[in-house]
Amino acid sequence: MRITSKGQVTVPLEVREKMGLFPDTEVEFKIAGNKVWLTKSETRSRRGRNLVERLRGRATVKMSTDEIMSLTRKRAPRGNPGR
């Protein structure tokens, strides 16, 4: 198996399935002597939290939480299930 010019390597499907390495799974690299170990990260991803932090304060509509929830709970008119 070769490393690409971008430093990428494909983890074989059978290894990913056996170890539960699904898309967006966080992994860590550990070095021990002249060996590198790839392990499934035990810490939870902060990706979602980081996204929320970046978006905080960017809303342009001044609505209360109750007003927003009211909009999301409105039912679609009969005959227009997609709306």
C-alpha cells in the first residue's frame, strides 16, 4: 500500500468494517518506536460544537425561540404535502 502525494492512504474495507471506522469517525495516530498506530478516537468530536460557535450571532432575523418553533410546527396545506 502506498501513501499518496497528499499523505493519504486507503484503509481496506474489511478493516474499516471490523473496527467500526465509518465516514466521519475521528481517529488518532500514535507513535511507538518506529511504528505508527491508527486508533479510533475515544474523545467525542467537537465538530458540531465548533460549527455552532462559528454560527452564533450571525442570524439576521429577530425572532424569539417561540416564534421560530411556531413556524416549524405549522402543518402543510391539504393537497400540498411538499410544502
